[in-house]
Amino acid sequence: MWKSAESRLPRPASTSCHRRTRGGLYDKLATLRVDRTAKPSKESDMSVYRVTEIIGTSGTSWEDAAAEAIRTAAGTLRDLRVAEVVKQDIHLDEGGGITYRTKLQLSFKYEPEH
């Protein structure tokens, strides 16, 4: 008797690692305690980065729109690290004018309040 190709495939031993069960990763994360009084050391090689989305506009190009967005954000955000282009589009107004828009995700080093 023929068996289907799917029935001949090995079955995974267990799928419980994907479930949120008692004792699993979900419970470990829920019980994580953070010492809010501890100060980060200067020697620490670990960092935390925050990511925010911004949109730049330009009448000439997507590149100019991205550059303008980064220049403007750099005025208030310190320690910018990465800018990733997420989306590019064009806004057309009723008079035929074109506005290039570039959406970026910016990452910068997170500094907690002192």
C-alpha cells in the first residue's frame, strides 16, 4: 500500500519548546528581576540601542530626503549608530508637484536617566 510523502517524513520529537508552559522560557522571563540601583560600568562591553522611525522629505530625491531626516534627528539624538531605509515613496500633489519621502529606522545608544 502506498503511503503519502508526508506520512513518511519523520515527526519532530516534541513541540513543547514552542509552547508557553510552566518552567519554559516564558516563565523564566516573567520572573526576571532587574536591579534598578546598579550603575553600568564603563568597562562593560554590552550596550543597549533604541530604534525609532522617522520620515524625511525632499523635492529633489530620496537620498536628499534621507539625508535631511538624519541631519534633523542628529540635532536631538546623540550617538546615532545606524540608519536603515525602510520605505521610499512619492507624494503627488494636485498641481503635479512631487515630494520624495524616505522612511528610516534610526538606532542610537540608549542612555538611561540619571
